[in-house]
Amino acid sequence: MMEVCGSSNVTLREFGSEQSLLSRPDGSASFIQGNTSVLAAAYGPAEVKVSKEIYDRATLEVLIQPKVGLPGVRERAQEQCVRETCEASLLLSLHPRSSLTLILQLIHDDGSLLSCFLNAACVALMDAGLPMSRLFCGVTCAIDADGQIITDPTAAQEKESRALMTFAIDATERRVMMSSTRGSFSVHELQQCIAVSQKASEKIFQFYRDSVRRRYSKTL
Amino acid sequence: MFSGLKDKVGEVLLPGDEFSLETEDTISLTERVKPEKVVCGPGLRRSGDRLLVCKSGVLRHKQPNMFWMDSQQRRYVPAKGETVIGIVTVKSGDVFKVDFGGSEQASLSYLAFEGATKRNRPNVQVGDLVFSQFVVANRDMEPELVCVDSSGRANGMGVFGAGGLLFTVSLGLARRLLSPHSEVLSDLQTLFPCELVVGMNGRLWVRSSSVQQTLVITNLLQSCDTMTAPQRQELFRRAAQGAL
């Protein structure tokens, strides 16, 4: 049983997105949440290396590029979270023996980074026109020392928090597709955070719809 | 049955949007009941008794019961019967490999040209452009191209491309150019007479009276994608006055 959080209106930082902003990739998007900013590029279905070929579905590769230096363990962990979420929403069996590549370039990190990666990934995949069975979005919640839940925290709020959770929520049934947590929290708090994220996801899905509608407004 | 679908024609839909395809509960006993059928084009998939949208775009409808999603994409996925502009990349024995911008290269038999026999091979070099049609295009098999129609005639297909310019546009624009009574094409033709080859894979080839004019047409077509009709007409008019 999910419980609805006490505070009725969930606050997210200002967020925005731009689509098809790069000329070379098949689909691209930038996603900005407050000061956190990510640039995503999707390629595919393209030719696949024989070693990575899967005979009944497409190979999805997610690469996260940090602002400076080479990707490390942290980026690899985030890549896995994003890849598994994308694999669940894409219809990979429609393009067997091909490769889909998603490159996520971090531009600025000011908290809620993983959720921003997820949102940018979803918009870029949609922009590339890849077949998807559902959309998804990412929401980060932090629980501070007093037990208050903060949605979409900044880096400073993340640092002071007792627990930090990121959920990927699917658009059709508002179910949790992926969760990544850090710190200690009770079961009750986890359920509260899920409920808050589900509420916050509605705003993001509405935003997706509005931005796609704006994109197609010229060809209607 | 598909009244729900018809209401949404012309609207922007997102992946994950669903339509119920359940039949009506009451069946007339006196009239002959014809089962209703819906033909789903790209972007729509059946899952059980529901119809699932799997690409973002505008829902389109054609009488009597065809529905599809019209989306702006850059990557081409081959479909049987579509005509594309390909580039010959490999000549090996009796087949050519052709790059058409998809996930793998298509094969083109040397016998699939008008008038070609085992003795009389067509003159095709690596790097040549071919306008050809898919006869095999599905996700499990290597795509196969031919340059003849079902009666063995070239019908406009084959090697082409001397003195022109090849460039790429979005798949949506290529489809708009190919649609009957295309507004973009009629706007262009009145101002800039030219020879234009449009492939469904988003590749365009243009040749006109001078190199300068060819480049003008190329730039105009590439910028068409993100413009409304009045903006486009204004741009074409200004280009016609300034460039010529």
C-alpha cells in the first residue's frame, strides 16, 4: 500500500529541455534541472560489432561522460542504472542484430544527477524515434536530518541529507522501474518517497507531452 | 470500434499511449456483421486487445481504416517496396553492397538492372549512386535492392548522379516531398526549375542549370524542416530575388 505524502504539492526545481540540438546524432536532447545540466545523444539502429551482436534484439550501450577526465566507477554504476531502465522501456526486439548507443555528457552537476540523466535519456530516445513501449522519468528524493523529504535536491541539500533515493517511474502505471538508494531510512520513509516521486513524475510527463507537441506544431 | 482512434487523428501522441480495441457488446442479429479491421502503419503496435503507440508523432489516418504515426526521424529503417538512394560500396562477384543509411548494407544483384544478363553486365562502379527499390526488407534478413520493377523495366531506377549534389534531410521532409501535391515541391518548382531525386531514406539529389543554383536549392531544402508554410514561401521568394 502506498501512502500519499502529507505535503500536497511537490516542488521540483525549474526544469527544461531542448530537442534535436545536435546535427550528427539521430536524436539528441539537453535536460536541465535547476543548475544540473545534461546533454544526451542517441544513435541507432546502427551496425553492431560482431562481439556485441545479440541475435534476437538490439544491443543498447549507454556511455556517461564526466565533465573532466575519464569515466570511473561512479559513472559505470550510473550507466548501468540508466541502461537497465532504457532496456525495460525500449522495444529492442524490433531491431535485432543492431546497436543503439546513448551518450550522456554531464555539463554541470548540482544534485539529482541520476534523475537528470534518466530524463535526458528518455527525451533523446524519443527524439531519435526509437520504438518504446512506455516513457519513463527520474525523480530524486532526499531525507534531511529532521526527516523531511526534499524532492529534486541541490548538491548542498544532498550533502546534508541522511538518505538519498532516485527512482525511475514509468508513465503508464506510475510504477517504479529502477531505484538507487544511499544512506539509512525506514520502510515507511521509502514508501513515502515513492509516493512523492510518483506525484512529481506527473509534472515531468506533462512536460514531455508539451515539449513534443511544441516540436510537431509546425507540421500539424 | 476505432472511433477512439479517429478522434485522435491529427493529434500529437507519445510512446505508451494506448487505445482499446474491444468490440461492442451488442451484436445485431438481423444485419450481417462484418468484422472491422484496422491497418496499423509505422509507430503503432497491437498488444492483446489494445493498440499501443511506440513512437512520438502525429497520428494520421487514411480512408477507410489505415492509421499510422507521422514522426520526424533521421535514421532510416528499410521497408519493402520503398525507393531509396544508395551508394555502392563494394563490388564482389555477382552482388554489389549498397549503403542506404540503415543499420546494415543492402545487397544488389548485378542481374537486377534493366537489360542485364550474365554476358551483359551493367556498368556500376564503387561510389556510384543507385536509385533502387527494396524487395526484401525485414528485421531478420539482409535487405535486398533491385533496380527494375516487376515487369523488368528500369522505370526511373538505376545508376544516376552525374553533375548533381547529394545531401541528406530528415525522413519527415523526404516523405513530405514525395507526397502527391506536395506544397514544398510546388513552391520550389515555380521559383527554381531543377532535377530532384528523393529517396525515402532522407537522401536528396539535385541538379540544376548552374552549381550556384544547385547550392541555393540545397540550402533551401535543408532549412525547410523547421519552418511553417508562410515562412518557407517568404524565404523562397527572397532567395529567388537575391540569388538570381
